[in-house]
Amino acid sequence: MEEALKDAGFNTLRLDASTDEIRQAEIIKEFGSAGADTVLLASLKTSGTGINLTAASKVYLLEPWWNSAAEEQAINRVHQYGQKENVRIVRLIAKNSIEERILEMQERKKAANEAFGRKRPYEQHEASIDDLCRLFFW
């Protein structure tokens, strides 16, 4: 994705698990002062907690996470107090793919949680064996 964006003329910044805290702060500051042609590529784990990304107004989720709360936390880094723009969220999901099944699993878990008062999504830390079987053996 990064190379395709660069080829299309976008500047890119990247946050992932290998980014230390000092560099992460530098990247976020740089992104906040960058022009409209800059894209921040961030993993869900890295962008989900402790950072303010209100300089962004668009979020593209390229890979759904089995726990929807991780996605919600990342989105909330953009859509939080201080945001001056309307925020647009886009999920890119291939038809008949594992990503599509992950979304179905998220919906089933959410419905079950609402119906039976089970753990809230942010309290779910593990996928069950049944969840994994549904992902890979459809």
C-alpha cells in the first residue's frame, strides 16, 4: 500500500509495532502539520491507544480485526474532541474473503453480547476455537 500511495504522488508516514515512542510522537506531530497529500499508515494496535489523530479526517480500514473494539479505538483516535472536520470511515472488504467472515463474526459477537449481556467488545481478548473454525473452514 505504501509504495502504491507514493507512486500516486502521496507523501506517507508510517506507525507500526516497530515504531518507538519518541519516533511515534515525531510522526504524529509531522502528520498534524503536513499537507492534504500526506497519508498516515498505521496498524490498529499502534493507532488504537494513547494518540491523537484529529489531524486526519478519513480512516480506511484495510484489514478487519476479529475484535471490533480494536477498530473502534483506532477510529476514536481520529473522531475525538478537537476534531474540526467530518470524519469518513471506509472499510475495504473483498467479497467471499476471510475479511468478510471476520465482519460476520464481529456482528454475531455483538448481537450475542447485546442479547445475553456478555463481555463488552473491549473486554474480549481471545478468539474462540469456534471463531477460528468459522474463519478458515466455511
